[in-house]
Amino acid sequence: MSEKIPVPPARAETRGYPPKVLVQHFIRSLIDADLAAGRHTTVVTRFPPEPNGYLHIGHAKSVCLNFGLARDYQGRCNLRFDDTNPEKESTEYADAIQEDVRWLGFQWDGEVKWASDYFQALYAYAEELIEKGLAYVDDLSPEEMRAYRGTLTEPGRDSPWRDRSVEENLDLFRRMRAGEFPDGAKTLRARIDMASPNINLRDPVIYRIKRAHHIRTGDAWVIYPMYDYTHCISDALEGITHSLCTLEFEDHRPLYDWVLDHISIDCHPQQIEFSRLELHYTVTSKRKLNQLVTQGFVSGWDDPRMPTIHGMRRRGYTPEGIREFARRIGVSKSENVVDMGVLEACIREDLEAKAPRVMAVIRPLKVTLTNFEAGVTANRSAGFHPNHPEFGEREVPISREIWIEQDDFAIDPPEGWQRLTPGGEVRLRYSYVIRCDEVVRDAAGRVVELRCSIDHDTLGQNPKGRKVKGVIHWVAAEHALAAEVRLYDRLFTDPEPDGHKDRDFLEFLNPHSLETVQAWVEPALRDALPELRYQFERLGYFCADRCEHQPGSRLVFNRTVMLKDSWASGSEAPKGPHMDQQRGR
Ligand code: ATP
Ligand code: MG
């Protein structure tokens, strides 16, 4: 009876998947032109996360773009950690990021790369800039530097230290490295143009003094290079051809180019910017996600309500669905604010064909089948998927007491109601037609039990002389297994929680984003492995929790996404009751 549910075949086929349909976008057009003109013979990209948090759905867009281009052009894509901010970075994050990239179905070229691999080279290039009179050691405090920088409408002013000699700069820079000065006492700045209309070119800081333990270089360095300086050189050292980043770096591109134009390096990657993905009803900022975790608003980075890859995975989202989402939203320079519904649709469509279907009751109402006769009233076998006989089938046991969904019974039904009512009939999915003969209430008048009778002539055939349209799901009380089911709603009540000037995003947290219910599931789920996904008929797609579900002992399922239609297909499947209780419960 407790037959094992087959593993949906699509689970294993994530790596090297064939792209569905290639969507042409401006970055592909640029690459095509580069290849046609012979500027490049191959495509080398990189995905450069900072290991200061878990990846989120926005990063997934960038992962799919960078690794996807490398795959489509048969080039290479590096995974490079931008680890230049030692205080905020940890190996926990770096490990989680690698796991996420692989889970999404991608593999980086060669070893994982780290910006810190290049600390020595970066230092040498800094000395080269000093020797060329293109960098100087500055003694201004951060406040003074800000005052000297000017504004968008006013040019900056030269620092009094800007004209130090090459010898003095070299000496000071070496002593910065040797640890002679306290944190923040001096910086190394590129000597570009304090009057530039682009503030990024007003002598940007390229090195700072910071005594912080680094996850890879330990205490070897007390000076750390700044992101803008590090990124372009790391790209060039790796022979990146196209360096893709989000639009906020557009104004940094002149600095990217300036650095590479003024050091002795042969490679000059092209920086190309695209718009960030923003999703309605959530936040995609690592800082804010971190706040949700550290302040306990969610259970962790992998809380299934989080837009992190770890969270989405735990909730039951599939890599195929996320990749399809990335394909659908496209790549451009225009605003990319997308409704959560687009992501959910991609997940639902993917699960539709690959999730085995079973029955579960999440808000149980007891039904006693008064004319149930053990030995006469038969179990019935049912396929796990109407279109995939290869998923196999299981026995659906029946017993004198069964559970149905509270919502499938109404004393005063609205018009068009096709579920159970007093005196009415309904079909139990894969089983008999039953009639509700009696409604049992408790002292407070609440319906606590229905007493129904089976029409024994209706197993696998229509009742004679009358039509019974409604079909409801159910489980046999004697055989059902208790399961904890977690129902999720959006984490925020506002489409743009961080889009309000005078209100904190935390004010928009949805207090009903998690509801935990004690449910009953078919015995076929007894040995379901963590992370296996199922359709609970009429209720949605559910995933055995990756962390807390224990096959055979403690069953925990997360609702991944609801079904759009209560009954998608199947012989006993009229378009029926709408079990979706999406919001505003
Ligand atoms: P956050 O603002 O969440 O901290 P970040 O840009 O600082 O994000 P990184 O670790 O530097 O995070 O990001 C790695 C890569 O992912 C970068 O190339 C970045 O441009 C890209 N990326 C980050 N967020 C998004 C997003 N919302 N949409 C598309 N790409 C993104
Ligand atoms: Mg960043």
C-alpha cells in the first residue's frame, strides 16, 4: 500500500540543458557583432558575486545571463568572488553561492576564482600608476574628502596632497602596506580629474587601510583595493571578453576603462550594463534580506518566503522554472520590475508535467461512510499523473472514516456549487459517489462530521439516472498520514516595500505570510524524500521540506505554488471548486 512514489524523471536533467528558444537581446547582438568583426573569437564571461549574503532572484537573472551566454556561444564563464570587503564576507556565503549556481544547472570554468587571488598583482599595478604620476597617497579624512569632492553641479577641489612626488607616494604606499599607519589615516587615489562631470572620475580612492581578517588571505594585508579598481583588473587578468553588470555601474564604466588604459595589461574587456531585476512584493537587496534574517522576521536565508535561491529551492521552485523565468523576462536596459505572478507561472508550468499527483486534506472535516463494508468497498489504484503512465500508480485505500476538505461542504451553497451539501451527492476522486445524509454539529453549532452513504454502483462508472458533477479529494482516516503543511503567502503586503520614502520596508511585512496546518496525506507519501515535489490535487504544488522532513517519521510539506485551475485534466475532472485561498485570509 505504501508504494514508493517514483522520482519525477525531470529532476536529474538540469545540467547542460538545451536552451528552449534563444531570445535575441542587445547583448547577444553586441557579441554577434564582435565575433563577426573578428574582435573576439570566443566569449568569456564571469559571474562576480560578493560573498556577503545569499544569492537572490536578481542574481539568478545574472547567473542565467552570464553562464547562459557562455553555453550558447560555447565559451567560458568564471565564477569569481569579489572578496574585497573582508568584514562583511564569510565562507558560509561563498559555499552557499557555489551550491546555488550548480543547483541552477551551471558549472563555472576551472577553479573558483577570487579577487583576492590578484591582491599581489593589483598592488603591483597600483605602484605602476604611482610611478606614472597617476596615483597619489592622500591624507584627507573621509569628511574632508567628501567636502573636496564637490557635487553634481559643482566641480571638486584638488586635495592638498595631490601633487606629492612619485618617490614620496611610493614610499608612503609601501608603508601603508607595511602597516605603519592606522586604519583610515591615508588612502591611495587615482589621479584623474577633480573637475570631471562624472563624480566617479574625481580622483577615486583605489586603496584603503583596513585591519580586518580576510576569509582567504587572513591578516596578510592591511590595505584592500576598492571594488572599481579590482573589478576591471580581475576581468582583464582572466581574459574576460564581455563584462556584464547592472545599470548602476554605467557611470563607473569610464573608470573601468581608465584603469585598464593606464596599466600595462593587454586585455581590455568591454563592460556592458543591463537593468536589474526587481520583483513586486519582495525586496532584492542583500542588506535588507540580511536584516530580515538577523532580526528574526524569517527563519533564515533559506526560509521558503525569501526570494533567495536557497529559499526558493526549499519552497520547491525548480531550476528549470527559474531559468525559464530568466528567459521570459529578457535582458534590456529598460526598467525590469516584474510581478511575482510571472515567476509563479513559470514554476507552475514546469511542475505541471513533472510532479506526481496525490491527495491530501489540509483543513479536515470528518466524514463517516455509514454503509462502508470492509472487504466489499474496494481500494482503487490511481495513476500518479494523467499524462505520464510511466510515473506508475498506487493504491488509494478507503475506510469507514475519511477526511474531506471543510471547504468542500456547505450548508447553504452559493449558486453553481458542485461540492457537497446536505442531501447532495459528490464523487470522491478515484472512488465512489457519496450522498450526505446527516450533518453532525457540536454544542457551538459548528459542523464537525458528516454522515454519508456510498453508492456502491459508482466505482469507475456513472450513477444511473442522474448526473453527479462535483469531484472532491479526500483521504482515508485509517490510512492517512499526519503531515505538517506550510502555506505561504507573499512576504510583503505592498508591491514595492522598499519604494516608500518615509516608511521602512519592514512596515509592510505580511503578518500572514506563513500558516502552518496539520494535514492528512495519502499513505503513498510515507517514504517521500526531502525536496521531492508533488501536486496535492486541487490544492497546489508542494515540496517535502529540505531541512525538516524525515521520510517515514515526520512529514513536512511546503506549498510551492497554487494551482490556477483546481482540476487541470483527468477523466473525473470537471472544472470545479476553487480551493485557492490566496490572500486576505
Ligand atoms: P545587492 O544589491 O543585492 O547586494 P549586488 O549587486 O551588490 O546585489 P553582487 O554580489 O555584487 O550583489 O552581485 C553579483 C552580480 O549579480 C553582479 O554582477 C550584479 O550586477 C548582479 N546582480 C545583483 N543584483 C541583481 C539584480 N537585481 N538583477 C540583475 N542582476 C543583479
Ligand atoms: Mg555588488
